[in-house]
Amino acid sequence: MPNFTRRIALVTGAAHGQGREHAIQFAKNGADVILVDVPKPVDSVPYPLGTSAELRETASAVEGLERKALVVEADVRSIDAMRAVVADGIAAFGHIDILAANAGVVTYHQLVDMDDQAWQDTIDVNLTGVANSIRAVLPHMMERKYGRIVVTSSQAARRGVPNLSHYAASKWALIGLVKAVALEAAPYMITCNAVLPGAVNTPMMHHDEVYKVFVPEKDAPGLEDMEARLTQMNPMPTIWVEPTDISHEVLHLAAEESRFISGCTVDVAAAYNANLP
């Protein structure tokens, strides 16, 4: 694994799921971490989002690895909030080297009857929230002529997916954002890449709404039905991709050894992506 000693990583969506695992893996490999999440619900999202207690649990895990953790409760949908996060991080650590823009939400609706708020919340968190995070930290990285930006996109950015038009739109858009930022930041030796996970074993995937989408032929599908369907979908013999599997690629793209990898998309999806051009 790469060495992140004396590096500072800013991770959004750090209260649980992929974000928590990214933070822990950065800490295991020497980084101090700025942990960002918003401890309140998003109106259109039916599953529990990160809480203040969970964010503190992530911080405790980082500190248990003898690394420093700065906890900042902030909403990525606010550019002012994210600029304040960056200012707080610089005040605490002196610099920020890495941004893992991971915060995201998903809901399931057909476009024809989608609630207006569901569309807006998804775009605001998944696309504008990532853009805000990058816009907040990029001037500092440009000034230092160093930075690693890794964005969490999705396999939904590779294909059309029924009931996910809003989510797919936000995740496809992130690829364009990443490529544009990679070009704009290249003269400053800053890289910007995207990781595209498949189905990851996180709270986002464990609730009744997602079960119904993946197993629509049953009236009340459960976790076992969901796992059976994912087993059919994944060419490799696994049900889930684990958060650690995504973290390993995030750390790879954030490493010094990846200094000339930029503007790229990397699939971590158990070969689910392999049938696409």
C-alpha cells in the first residue's frame, strides 16, 4: 500500500459506508484525516444517512490508528460550508493534499412520476456537492502545486438504468467534471480521477426500496432475494464489492506513485463493467 505519512486527506460522506472505510485506510497508511458529513436527513432519501455519533465513531477509528482526525459537520450542497471546511482543515493541519469526494445519495423513481425534490436532492448532493468540494479545495492545491482528487462515481455512469435517471445523470456528469478538472489542474501537477463502484455492501444498499428495484417480480423482496440477484449480475463469484475494495483504488489514485494518472475512470465492479465498451 502507498505511504501517506505527512499527507492530509479530506473525506466527504465519512460517517459510515465507503467514506468511513476510505478514512480508515488513509489513516492506516499514515495520513491524518478531515472527516466531513452532515448529520441530518435529506428529505427525499428513505434510508438513514450519517449521524454525528457515526462521524465521531469514524474519528475514533482514525485516532485508534494513532493518526489525527478533524471532524467537521458540513453539507456538501453549500459552497460556503465546504470553503469553511477547507479553511478549518488548513488551520488545523497547515495543508490539504487529498480530496476523496465520496458523499452521495440514491433513490429509485421512474422519471415520468419522480417527485421534484427527489431529482433536486440527487443532483445537489451527487453532482453539485462534488463540484463544491473540488471548488473549495482546488485554489489551495493550485497554490501548493500539489493535489490528488478522487471522486466516487458509479456503474450507473456507464449505462442507462431504469428508475435511476436522476442518479445516473448525476454520476455520468461526474465523469465530465473529472475530465475537465484534470485538464484545468494539470499545469499545477494536480490529478483528478473517478472510481466507479458496482454494488457495494453499505447502508445505501440495505433497505426495502432498493430490494424492490432489483427484485421487482416479488411483492416484498428481502436481503436474500437481493443477494441472489446480485450473484446473477456479477460475472465474478461474489455478492457484493466491499467498501475496502473501493478504498484500495481510492488510495492507489491518491498515491504519489500515481502522479501521472489523471482524467481517468476506474471500475471496481467484479467484472460487471466488462460487457461495456
